Amino acid sequence: MRMLATAACLSLLAAAAFADPLPSWNAGETKSAIIGFVEAVTDPASDEYVTPADRIAVFDNDGTLWSEQPAYFQLFFAIDHVKKMDESQLTSDALKAAAAGDMKALMATGEQGLLEVLAASHTGMSVAAFKDSVASWLDMAVHPTTGMRYDAMVYQPMLELLSFLRDEGFATYIVSGGGIDFIRVFSGGAYNIPVSQVVGSSLVSDYVVENGTPMLMKTPDLFFLDDKAGKPVAINHHIGKRPIFAAGNSDGDFQMLEWTTSGEAPSFGLYVHHTDDDREWAYDREGHIGVLNRGLDDGPERGWYFADMAKDWAVIWPAE
């Protein structure tokens, strides 16, 4: 009986050793490259071995870990907030367009208009109240096209990748152009990434004491925009180490991948390429968000890989 039990245990261990760490990824070059890279940097006998302390992986959020069409999900949150504002507070074309739900007019106001709408959803409240507002919105709001909860529109293949990396001793961080306090509300539940490992854009917060209660109050002033060249700066500021794995989906992530893959240690750059108009959305070179030009042009010669959603992913959402 003891021999049978031992044999059974060995069989289970062997099965675990050969278990697919990325079951929602179809077999192909990108999946093989990811697994090969992780195996190399975690094998002490490998020339490419990287100690656990230096196994840092960074991920963009919008379009990389969850969807971003037809607009960033945080913008939908901000628009819903603006719709509740008094008409006298709608002092700009951007705010008026948001209150009317006119996405075309809002997009026409450009980046400055979008930032104004986003700031309106923060201003005049404490950080704690803002987070409560986001949590309540996530509990009730649904996507205008899919009818799904926003925090259900996360990518199952990327959840598996995050889990695989953590199982192999990586620390996984979000480095996003989205608001840091917005993402921190759901990063733990959606991705198992703690709030301390979320890097994002932020507004200025003031420390105040009201009626003997200390609090952080949000202001409409931009503190830091975590996008493009700002991402490596933010990584250095928040993490203090150059990552060895970086994943994004747009040219806003180019510098993050460039910074990650230009160090002396072995490294991996990954782009999520939105090619599946049946199960999600297909877009790259043209569009109002998630535009991918430089990445497509320069990425291959830099040795970066592309997760082609239509080809490489067996499923998109969890529990499909």
C-alpha cells in the first residue's frame, strides 16, 4: 500500500510539473517564448538566472489587463459622475458633452477635455470618499456594449500570466495611465495585485484636518501623468528597480517596454494586439485610444512579442 501511495504521489507531482501554466493561450511562438523566458530566469543552473528580488514584471492596465473600448472605463465612471452635477457646474464644452453623454463631442475636446472630466469626478472629496464612490459604481455599472460588469471584462489569458509569474517568484505591478486611486479599488480582487503595487496617474491631494479628523482631499490639479516617457520615471520612483518583464498594448507603453528591455539582465517585452473583432475589438494603427504604430513598426526588431488576441487566446473573458 505504501508503494502504491508513493507511486500515486509521484504521478501527481509529474502531472503538476507538466501542467500548462497558460491554459487559455493557444500553442504558438508567443506562449512558448513566455514560458521559455520564465523557465530560464528562474533556473539557478541557467546563465540567464535572475534572483527573485529582481524578478519585477510591470503591466499596463487599459487594453492590457482589461478592455478599453469604446473609451477608458475610468472615463465612463467620470461621465456618470458628471451627469449628476448641477447644470451651473457644467462650465466647459467637455463637461457639457459628458453630462449629455455625447462621446463624439467629448472626444473632440481632446486630452485636456478628458482630463477635465476625469478631474471633475475627483474634486471636492477625500481619497476615501472617492474610493467608496468607485466601489459603488463598479457594483452597479455595466458596459454599454457587452452588458458586463466592468471588472468582469478582464482578460483570462493575462490573469493566467500574472499568476504564472507570481508562482515563479515575480512581483507583478500595474503601471497605468489610469488613476492610481481608481485602479487600487479593484486591483486586489480583479488581479490579485495589492494596492502597494499599483502605479498610476494622480491628482494633487492635500492633507487637511476637519473637525479633528485628518484626511487627504483631492484637488483638480494634475500631479503626475503616468504615460509614455512618464512610465519609466514612475517605475523608478515607485519600484526603484528596472523590470525584466513588461506588457502593454499601445504606443503609450513603448517607453516602458523600451526601458525594461534595455537593461543588462534578461528581459521580455510583450504587446497585447487587439485583432479580434468578434470576441472583443480589433484596432491598432488608427483610433482615439489604444493606438499602436511605433510598437508594430519597431517592436519585432527589438525582439518583443505580440499576443495576437484572435490567434493566441483561446478565450477572452474568465469563465467563457
